Amino acid sequence: MLKGKQSWVFSQRPAIIATGVTGGPFEANGHLADDFDLLHEDLWMGEDSYEKAHRVLMEGASRTALRKAEMEKKDVQFFLGGDLINQITPTSLSARSLEIPYFGLFGACSTSMEGLALGSFMINYGGANAVITGAASHNAAVEKQFRYPTEYGGQKPPTAQWTVTGAGAALLVQNNGGNDPVTTAATIGKVVDMGVTDPFNMGGAMAPAAADTIYNHFQDMQIEPSYYDLIVTGDLGKIGRVTALELLKNKGLIIPDEQFQDCGILIYKEDQPVQSGGSGAGCSASVLYGHLLNRMKRGELKKILMVATGALLSPLTVQQNESIPCIAHAVAIEMP
């Protein structure tokens, strides 16, 4: 059901019955290592290119979710996923091996919640009985496309963020009356572009989009921020998080500092050289489908609002001297 201007309410409350989370060696040394199902020892992952390794991350996360749910791929109607590489090739190659009808999505780092929102909509209205949705990123592949190859060793400013090598996938089904987390609502963001052109300040570029979606979620749903235990952004990092809080305050929406967290800050330890924090399509996917849902299942959290943010730039936009258009999608997740 449409509520307000840009939100959906899922009356059937689709259930996330299983997840899969994979990561790389840098994530294995991070703060949330215990929440990953599989951590690879090197960035190559047995492949001869980083892009092929990127595919391995998404395949592994999806197959892990299926295994946990004791389901076969033939039992799943649709696979919704995406990444940051040209024409989302790694995810498409994952779909080739999964052999599940496929919707390829591109929302940059907002892809994880774009997929969860669309998958929930399908399940809610009987368009599917089971859907796998997820997103992935690979540090060496993504950095090569959007900044500099890691071998180049370019100096990064404090505003820069570290692309997460990771993937998160969720198996979403019709509500079975169990104790699994459920999706209750989603707010679809609109493109917000404040004229930022610096690819080393993604958090600052995406913060206005995050604030816009969060504000409109509460306007549409007619609830207060206190309804949620946590409001978590995808990968604003330290700079973007502070900026988003200030923008929301200017809109009259006050969110306590401890209630507003960011996946890009949560995933790594303080002594890891990630500048402002983590980023990448796999950042919010791996933190949500690993760490945050684990906390919900342990009873530490009852209701969260997950807001994945994305910078919709590409090599083409840079060549055309365009600024960075940004977007954010939010999904509300609750325990029964």
C-alpha cells in the first residue's frame, strides 16, 4: 500500500528467513568479522581477476542463504541484485550460475535496500513466494574503476572512504508466522544533487539524499524517530553522518546521536586506515544481513530503519564534468 508520497507499507510483512554474508581479508580484521559467514584469505579468491573475485562474493552469499534455509534455487522465483562495476557484470555472472530469474539493479551503494524494497513489494502482493536479494562490492575492482588502482598507491584525503570487499544476500519469503525479522515499510528516495564533484568525499555528497529520505519516511509514516531502536545509514562515513544529522536538525527532525549509526563506521576498527569509513554496495548489505540482523535475533534490537545511500556517478559523468547525483532508499525491519 502506498502511504504518503513515496513510501510503501507491507501489510503481509515478508520474512527474511536466511542471509549469507561474505567478505575479504581486510574485513576479517574488522570490527564485525564474527558476523560474516565466509571470509576469504586474499582478494583474488581463486580467480585470475578482481572482477571475477567480485562475482565469487555474490555467489557465495546467495548460496549460503539458500543453504541456511534448506532451500534449492528452483524454489526461488526471482534474484534481485547489483554492484558498482560496469553494467553490474559481476552480479549478472552470479545470476548466470544461480539460474534464478533475474532483475539486475543499479543504485550504487543504495542497491541493497533498493533490492529489499522491491523484493518485499513482490512478496507482499503475491508476485513471488521467495526472492533472493543482495549487493556486493570488491575493493580492488571498484577502486580501479572509480578512483585509482590500488597498485598506484595514491594518497587519499581524510574525507575518502574504503570500499568494502563483501556481499550480503537475504532470502525473503511470504510471512510464515515464525520468529524471523520482517520488512514492514519502505521509502523510495529521489535523486538529490547538491553540486559536489569530489569523488573522495562520497559521504558529504550522499548526506543530503540520506536526510531527504529519512525526513520523508517519517512524514509519510506519521511516526517519530523514537519508533525505531536504530536508524542506520549505509555508508556516509564519519563526515557524511555528522552532515546528515545536521541537515535533519535543520528540518526540525532531532535524532539522538546514539540512535543514528552508519555501516561504514561500524564495519572497521579504529586502527584500520579507512579514513572516513567504509563504503561500497557490499557495505550496507554485509552489515545489515550479518551484524544488525544478528543483533535483532538476539533480542538486542526490535525495530530498525535501514537507509542505504548511493552516489550515482560513473566514469562517464566525470568525463562530462557532471556533479554527483545521489539517492537513498530506506526499509523498516522489525522482529515479530
